[in-house]
Amino acid sequence: MFFKGERKMFDSRLIMEQKERVIAAMRKRNFKDIALIETAAGLIEKRKRLITESESARAQQNKRSKDMPQVMKSGTPEEKKALQEELKALAEQVKSFQPGVKAVEEELDAILLSIPNLLADDAPEGGEDNAVEVKTWGAKPQFDFTPKEHDDLCKKTIDPERGAKLTGARFSVLWGPLATLERVLIQFMLDTHTRHHGYTEVWTPFMVNRATMTATGQLPKFEEDLFKTTDDLFLIPTAEVPVTNLHRDEVLREEDMPLRYCAYTPCFRREAGNYGKDTKGYIRQHQFNKVELVKFTRPEESDAELMKLLDDAEDILRRLGLHYRVVRLAAQDQGFSSSKTFDIEVWLPGQGRYREISSCSSFTDYQARRGQIRFKRTGGKATELVHTLNGSGLAIGRTLIAVVENYQRADGSIAVPEALRPYLGCEVINPA
RNA sequence: GGAGAGAUGUCCGAGUGGUCGAAGGAGCUUGACUCGAAAUCAAGUGAGCUCUGCGAAGGGUUCCUAGGGUUCGAAUCCCUAUCUCUCCUCCA
């Protein structure tokens, strides 16, 4: 009763059996608290010792308790009293282990929750500047004039001043054709993923509780990045959070896997630590829209499914005719829960550089362990942790920027990409 | 917001102080029957931790929403929280 078996966090077995590998991976990631691994190892040993002791005391208590009904029925008063006193002493002994076990487990759990996922062995070394280009698609569009940045092109239709009036910095209002473009991009992406890539559309809450945020890894470490309500609920920073948690504490059936979901949600991020970055334009907002792809797979297929997920996200850009490249993130640039991440970067001619428009990751069993998302093989007995994957498919605001900058014309109007014409009902929009 | 009822295994659903990890059913697995399938019959089938063992396996322990409490002993009694349902109220 005073210890639960489930360790819903970093795999303690991995620490015990492959400590050097874990430490090496954490170094590569530039994880600051390497010492925590050793501390955790010590606590795991201590916990085992305490559990062994307390369980043998409990076993003794249980054994003697079995005599109780018989003695109560036909024993002498002396026998009853003697047994009761003996059992009382045993009960006290069992209880005496409680505080120790609880303290060790709380300390251990806090540590295990704060250790990031193990990196894939082939993660490139280094940080932000060491991403490895994997592929490119298309070519940079050529202009016979100097292409402008999106905020310059859309002075009347992207309105950060009114966003600031209504809410604050990093909020924007969209007007007219750009509001429509934002809306139809959502629909275009969802339609493409559900009709052509085999995803099931889901619609989720945009606020979630602590347990949900903890399973996907946002909590406990990154609370300062989240918007929080007075009811201890959090605004989601990505649809990954509610969609991955759909199957928290569930046992899935192998024949249903892999599960592929896509969802549109707004995303809310405080952008703590990004104060100077991208202060102008529509690139970095506290609230933005995103269509997200999420998969639940068997462990052996997660790598292949990640490549397919990445390709499904890329397909949106191909259909829109937008030049992009794919990079594999280096170790120190990867998210807390991620084992392997590819970013898709779209070309922005106004800025003259590639910008992240999608991030596709495998979380291996890390989120599955934290959220106890498991599956049972057909005909098998044991349950196993699933692998979770997700990726943006795509970020809507940045797609809007990419469309505007790539399809701009000398007069400031925007040619509508072929794929969006049925949605917009026109071939040109005028954002000025 | 007011009043009441409930939360049990993959699912449904019994179970009001000890012999309950938990009846029964569904599902699933295996076998029988069948040319095959369906139907039928039989057997099996929860999870975590931990110890012993090369392993096969076996032992111990915990888990009946969560957290506290009563008791020698809790699925069962008490308190709190969360969620679900019914009625009333309110409301897009």
C-alpha cells in the first residue's frame, strides 16, 4: 500500500544495467546534471533494499494473519489475546518501514522525472549549428525584383498593433484574405492527411491537467514555458500533448497499430528565454495554429514510421510548391523527451533563409513510460510500452508566411498556389 | 449552483471486514469437431515491484479511481480529491 510498483519516468532498469551508456548519452546532450544518474543509481539500490526488508516483514504478518479467523472462532481467550498482540507488533514493524520507503521513492521519482530521454545512438554531436542536412526539395524561386518579408507585404492584414492592444506583445490579428488563408491552410492540411496519408482526425481540449503535461514531458521541468489557468490547468503548447495522452494508462491491441492521428489545435507558448528573437512579424507568437501528426507504434517499426511521418509533413510543402530542406537535429538541440528529431525548414525568400516549419520526432518509449501507454502483442501475454512519434504537419502561421513570401509578385499581390485555389476560390490575393 | 447515485481486470459486470487477484460473461490464445468457416465443447488468459535461477520456472509483495484514516486484518467501514451518471437550476 505504501509503495506503488509503477515507475512512471526514466527507465530505472536502464540506469542500473547500462549506466555508462546513459551517462554518455546525457553528456552528448549537454545535460547539466550528470551527477543525478549516479544519485539515482544509489537510490534505486536503496529502494530495492528497503522493499526487500519491508516485504519480508509483510510476508510474516500475512502468514500469521491467516491463523486469526480460526483462533477467533475456537481459541481460548488467552490464545486470542496473545495472537492479537503478536499481530499488533508485526503490524507496527511493517509500518515502521513506511516513512523510509516513501522518502526514497519521492526523491527518486523527482530525479527520474527530470532526466531527459536517451538520445538515439546516431544523433549528431553538437548544438544548433551542427544540424545535418538530410535532403532538399525544389529550388529557391527567382525574382526579378527584391522579394519582401511577409510583414512588409502584409502591413494591412497582419496586425500586431491591434494584437498588442487586445492582449499584448507577440499576439496578432489577421484581416480579410490573410485570415481566410490561415483558416483554409488548416483545412487543406487536415484534408490531405486524412484523405491521402491515412490519419484519423481528432479534436481535443486545448487545456489539460498536470498529469497530461507530465506524461509528454512538459512538466515538471518546463512549467515556466506554459500558460496556466487559475484552476491548475495549462493551455497546450502543441497538440502533441492532448493527442499523445489520449491513450495514457491504456493497453492497446497490436492489430490496431500503428495508430495515426492528426489534429488541429491552437498552441500557446510563453517563449520564455526567447525575448530578443523574432520580435517583428508573424514568425514567433504566443498563440499560433498547428496541425499535428501523432503516431503510436510498436518499437520495431518506430524508425520507419518516423520517416513516413516526416514524408507526410513534407508532402504538404510539396503540394504547395514550397522549397524546403530537411535537417537532422544535433544532440544538444533536441527536445527533452525526444530521442531523434528531424526539422523541416522552408525557404523564406524575404528573409533569405530557411526557417523551421515542422519538427518530427521519435520519443521511443519515453513518453509511453511516463504515461503508461502500452500494447499487447496478438497471442502474447506480456504488455510492452509503445513508441510515440509526432511532428508538425505543419505550423500554420509559418506556412502562411512561406506562401506569402514565395508567391509574392512585384505589385505586392500574392499568387495562390494551385492546391489552395479550390479552398480560397481565387487565384490571387492582395494583402497590402 | 442544489440533491442523490456511482468508479472493480482488455471490455462488461458480481462482490459490504479475514479463506478475494477477485464470481459470471465477452474478447483473446490453444485444442477438439469441420473439406473449410460459423456454431458448439474443453483448457488457458491482469499488471507492477522484488527475490532465487544461466534459463525454463518458482517464491514473496503490491494493485479493485487517487490520497489519507480506522482495524491484528480493507475491494468491502470513515474522510478528502478527481471523474462519471440522474434530477432540479442556469446557460452558448
